[in-house]
Amino acid sequence: MNRDVCRGPGAMGTTEKKQDTSSGCQQALRELQARFTDALAASGLTVTLLARNAGLGRTTVSNALNRPVAPKARTIAEIARVLKLNPVELQQLRRQAEGTDTPQATSHAARKSLAGESASAQAGRQGLLVGALPLRASAFQSRPELRERIDAVRMGGGVVLTQARPASAQVLSGMGGVGKSQLATQYAHQAVAEGTGLVLWVPASEAQQIVTIYSQAALRVGAAGATGEDPEYDARALLEWLATTSSSWLVVLDDISDPVAVGPWWPPVRPGVGWTLATTRLHDPRLTGGGRTRIDVGVYTHNEAVAFLEERLASDGGGHLLDGRQAELAAMLGHLPLALGHAAAYLLAEELACGAYLARLDDQALVLDDVLPDWADTELYGQHITAALLLSLAAAQQAGPVGLVEPLLRLLALLDPDGHPEAIWTTQAVTDFLNTTRGDGSTATATEEIIRALRVLRRYALITSDPHTPLRQIRMHALTARAVRETTPCHHRPQLAVTVAHALTEIWKPGRHIHRDLAQVLRANTAVLRRNAEEHLWQNEIHVVIFMGGLSLLASGLHRDALDYWAPFTQQAFKVLGPDHPDTIRARAALAGCYRELGRYQDALTLAEQVLTDCERLLEPDHPGTIRARANLASAYNDLGRYQDALTLAEQVLTDRERVLRDDHPDTIRARANLAIIYNGLGRYQDALTLAEQVLTDRERHLEPDHPHTILARANLATTYRYLGRHQDALTLAEQVLTDRERVLGDDHPDTLLARSSLATTYSDLGRHQDALTLAEQVLTDHERVLGEDHFDTIRARANLASAYNDVGRHQDALTLAEQVLTDRERHLEPDHPHTFGARANLATTYRYLRRHQDALTLTERMVADCARVLGDDHPDTLLARSCVIATYSDLGRHQDALTLAERVVADYERVLGDDHPDTLLARSCVIATYSDLGRHQDALTLAERVVADYERVLGDDHPDTLLARSNLATAHRG
């Protein structure tokens, strides 16, 4: 419930070099602020209007203009946008003012086209390449017929186009291994050689990769508004730059796998200026349109395939291997570029002539008829690539450490073709597996041997390894992986699958915080593993890596994706393992967690009660699963406002964990944190503070400072500070929590949105209402975009914005939101849910501001009755509800009724919260007003003097509530 609802409308040793640097910093800052000041004066805007138009707080803008500290990059970008200043020059001044643009830094920036003349101008003059452009393929075949089709579409000529205007983008579509990316690489290299203004190479299998490369390019070209702080913001700035620049450009989107995800990031149509070239295996209509034409890419022609073999071998000193049978070999491999590449690497590595290779290929084909018959080759590549693969594998086995190459390749084939960390191959799980499968009698496998085996696989073109992308360093082409899986004996597959699952689990390390990018890679590899071998991970129990994949979605704030993961997973567990299997119960508990995060509290409660019943029936009372189920049910009770039920369970959980586990066990610390939250709900703030401070101390001692649990402990302590009226302490923590979550979790993670909302509330507590409003509007927009309009957190953001509107006098805007919030809460929550009570209270406050006093009284009297019935007479929300009634009585002229109730409320606050709690002081202020209304001016004056002294002592001289108390005292003196 919003606590503001009842307020009425009424240097020694510094070297010479450092001194020069400091002077330069100050000069740059003065120049930056002078440009702002001059432009502001010319614009005719006030600081307040500038802040509003820039979407910034007034204090933020004022500080940027006056404080002797360089503003943030984002602040500069937004002010530059409104005042129509050059953002590149201003950001250069910012870096100089920060001392990060020293001659060394400037030289580095110049190399990156970020300093000196604008990067955009540099791009137009000499060409700029952004992205890791692959090297040209050895013996690349120009494929003139295919290029003619592409060029015809690109230039707007020929019959390929069915529309009058020239196409701006081509989509090269074809099965894996046909050379789509090689062709796109050739176009990109050609564009660089021709001096194209900007050449952008973008791995496009994930939208996140597109955003990352786009944002880098935006900074390199100096796109307006790009700051380096918000990748999506910068990526959109690049698209705007592409749409308006006169500089030539080429954007390559390589390997699109999700048309929906890439949809917002297609470059604009710019005939004669720039064009887009994309590659994909998909035949999806969503990839065409908007000026894009699909061109199907098949295998090499016969002549191209032969030419590839001849050029590839001759260029690497293998001309003597061309014995006249290369045409037969090309035909035998189906002219598939990938297979031809495998074959050429094999010939060179083994010093084998084409005819001898054909004989071996024929021998392998005899075996493959049983493994992959012709009728099963639905994609027209299987036998050809598999035959080449097996020959390369045989050679690699001879070249590599004995007994390691083939099992490693089979493990690799179960993982994501887009790559995984090399660290997987040094896990204990992989080492133990290889120790049991080696055929040379070795008793131990060293890490160095495994790395050497990986190098051999790379040498024979069976994998690639790129140390510049450590999270996805090791990759295997999807076709190679498929061929490996299809040639793996059935009896080997279960152990292979389990080994990969064990290795992923080791990297993931349950209970350990990992970076969100690594978590994303591990989730992707787990998903591919499930697709390839899930049946082997459900043997009597579900492998823990499957649970970790779903829990990672929850931890990453991807709550809808988590629901899509856990709902079918729970049903599958029920069918496969039965309702009483521990893993089925665990899945049900995880599904309840999804419901909680999505605000479906009643569904979460139903499942949580079922899970606890099952655990108490099937497990011991002190079993960790049983205690965990109690803790989850306590949280479900707390969500629904059943605080006393939650308290009973939470205290039992803490007692159990302290008895069964050690005091500093993570589960024990978590139990303390949960109990502190419940104490807050019950108004037992001092008890909550004791626990919250202990939890933060424990988290900081046992976890990294950036671990989400450590950040959460800070956020919870900040909330308790707010309840205790320690607003400056709360602000310090709230700002730190928001900064940490933006850095660790990302701007759109639900926990980041919550931190932003909490900071806005803290601003309001401190009387910084314009800052609070600016942030509250951003928070609601973010919630609606990320979580949807009906999510519980979105409704709460709407309620907070309504309060912010009231604080700045926009009462009609507040009324619209407050009515919507009450409707939403009555629709989504129980009638007696405390948040529903809070919605009624906030609406009543808005009615009072609008002088609809009878409507306000109806709501507040109902609220008092409901709170007393559900929460109890001494609950802080019940006391707050009575305070609202006092104010409404006064509005209606019922001053004696107001006084009677006000004196009772003050006594209750003093007893429940203490003499110095801000809510107690506020209640005394209500009594002062009532004394004045009744003509008891001396009583009002005496109490007003006490209240002012209390506010100055508790909140400080400059707190808005202290200022208001002084105003009330002045009124009392006037009598």
C-alpha cells in the first residue's frame, strides 16, 4: 500500500603531467557546459522544459549544466538531441573531461574512427569494416551464374524482381554446406576492396548478436544519439543512419534462423546507396518482401566442383594428387561444397591422390548403405557428406591421440552447431568418459591430450575453433554433426548423452551465478542436446541439466519462456515418471515458481500446497525437499496477503534449516531473507531490519558482489530502510541496486525494472517528485513492453505512476490510472488481497484531491473494515486506512469524528511502530489539523512545535515533511 495515500491536498606530490591533464579536463568540461548553455539560451527553453523534452530529470539536466562533473554519455546524447547539437563532438568533450581521452586514448579512438574528424566522414572516404569478416575460402568459386542472378536483383534489372523499384536486399537460401556464407563473404571482401563506406558483417542466428554488432557500428560511424550505454538504442540509431547517409554501405546478415527475431533489424531500402545480403537455410515467406528477394543456392555445378578440387589442391602444394580422376570424385561427393572441402583437406593431410581416395570412398559407401540408405536421404546430402566425414575421421584418428578423436567427435555432435566454450572439454565428466572409452589401456587422459585431439579435428576440417569468441569457440557444422550422430552405434548413444549433460552441468555449477551471456549459450546447448538425445536423459530420473535449463530462464527474467518450458515438461514428467516421482514434484514446484513470477498467485498457491502435501507424504519432515516446499508455500501465502500463515511457515523453515544445516548455509540465509520480507508485511520493521542486515552481511561474505542474491539482499535492506523512514540510506542502496542490475542482468530484466521502480518511490519519499515522475513513466513503459499490460508488476507500475501524478498536481491523469488499477486488481486478485485494498486507498486519495469527498469516504470506510478483518487492528495498513478516514472526515466537516479517530490512531502508531516512525509523525500532524479545525489553537500549537522538533531530529532540516511541519507550525501560530 502506498504510504503517501493519506496526505491531504493541502594534493601534494601531483606531477606536472597530472596537473596538465587535470587542467585539460576542466577546460573540456567548461567547453561542454558552455555549448549546452548557449544552445539552451538560443532555444528559448527553460531547464524544466529541456528536461521534459529530453526524458531526463530536472536535477540531471541542471547538474549537466552546472556541476563540476562530466555528465553521463546518455544524458549528453538526449540533451544534444533536443538542442540539435553535434553528439559526436560533445561525447568527445565528455571523454576529455573524464580524462579518458588522453593522447594515448585519442590515438586508440582514432584507430576506431571515434575521434578527430567524424567517423561518418571517415567511413565515406576510406571505407569502414565492422564485424569479424571471415577469410575468403580457399579456392573460392565465383559461381558466375549465381552472381549474375544476385547482381541483377541488386541493380534492379532482369526478371527476378516482380516490383517496379529496385530491391534493396537479397536472401540467399539453401541447405547447409552449399556455400551461402562463402558467397556472402566474397561480396563483403569485394565491397571493402572497392572502398564501400561501411561494410557490416553480422552473425544473425540470434537477435542479440545483431544488436551487438549494430551498436558497435553506430559508435564507429558516429550515428546520432549513439552513446555506447544502451545497445538497442544504439542499434536503432544505426538503422536511422543507414536510412539517411549518402555514404555507400553493405550489410551482411549471415545465417538467419529466426525471421521474427530479425524482423525489427532489417536495414532500410536505399537503392543506389546501400544494400543488404542475408543468408539462411529457411524457406520462410517472412524473409522476403520489403524489397527483399530470395535466391536459392544449390550445390556447385559440375565444372565448379572440379575447379574447386583442382585449385584447392594446387594452391597447397598438392597438384601431384590430381591424377585425372577429380571429376569422378566431384560427382561422387554430389558437388556439395562442404563435402568437397572435407575431401580436399583429407587428400592434402594424407598425401592421397584422387583415385586412391575414390577407392576408399567406395569402400566406406558399402558400409553406409546399412547406416544411411538412399531412401532416407531426404535432404540429398547425407550419404555424400557422411562418406567424406568417415574418411576424414579415420585419418584424424591416426593423427590424433589414440582413442580420443572419435569419442570426442561424437560428443561434439550432440551440442549446438553455433558453438560452445572450450572449457566443456576439460571438465571432469569428459575426462572420466574418455578414460573409460580409450582403447590403448591408458589410465588417465590429460587435458593437453584433449586439446591436441581438438586441434586434429580442426586440422581435418571437422570442427572450427575461434578463440576470439570464447563462449562459442568450438563449432561443428550442422551437417557434419548430423552425419556423426547418424553413424554413431546405438549402444554408445546413452553414455554420450549423459556425458555431455554432466559436462554442461559442471560448467553451469548449480547455485553459482554465471554471466547472462554464458547462461544463454548453455541454455542453447542444453536445448540442442535435448533435441538430439532427450530419451537418454530420462532414465529413471531427469538429468539435472534439464532442470537447470528451465531454472536459468526464470533467473534470467524470461518468465513467459520459462512457463513454455515448464508446463509441457511437468506434463511429460507426470506421464513418464508418475505423479509421486521426486522429479515430477520438483517440476511441479518449478511450474509454481513460474506462476508466481507471472503474477498468477492463486495457481501458484494451488501447486505449492499440492507439492508440500506430496513431500510430507513421501519424504521425511526434515528432508531438504520438504523444507523447501514449506518455504515456497510461505512465499505463496505472502503473495496473497496471508501474512500470518506465511509467518508461521517461514519461522518453521528458518528453525528447521538452522537445526538441519549450518547457520551460514545458503538455504539458511535465504530463509532469513524470506522471513524478513514477511516481517515487513506484518509491520515488524525492526525485526525485519535485524534479519535484512544479517542477510546482506552473509551474502557479501559468501558470494561475489555482483551475484544476484547479493544485489537482492541490498534491495531488500533498502526497502526496510524505507519502512523505517531512513530514506537517505534507502536512496544510497536503491541507486547501487539499479546500477548493479543494469550491468549484470540488463536493462529489460524484470528485476531491473523493479529496481527502477523502487528508486522512483525513494525519490518520492525524499520529495524529489519530478525525478520520481520521470522515472515512473519510464518504468510503466518498460513494463508494458517487456511483461505485458496485465502483468502484476505492470499494474503496480501503473499505481506508482498515478501516485507520482498526484504528487505533481496532475490529478485527472492520476484518476484515470487509479481507476484502471483498481479494475485490474479486482479482476486478477482476490477481493481481500492487500494490493486490492491499496488500489482502493490510492483511488480514494485521488478522489480527495479532486474534492469528491463522499466517494473518498465510501472507499476509505470500506478499506478500514476490510483491513481490520483480514490483516488485524494493529497492522500498519489498517492504521493507514484509518488515517485516510480522518482526512476524509475533515474534508466533510466532521471534525469531532476526525479528532476521536486521530487520537486513537496516534496512540496505535506509538504502540505499534514507535514514537519516531514517520507514519507516527504524520498521524500527529493529522491531530494538529483537527485541533485547528475545532478551534483548539493552543493544543495545535503545542503539538505542532513537538512535531517540527521530531521531524528535524528524525528526517533532517531539509526533508519535505519537515518543511511541511514548519508550515503547519506557522499556521498554528497565526491561530
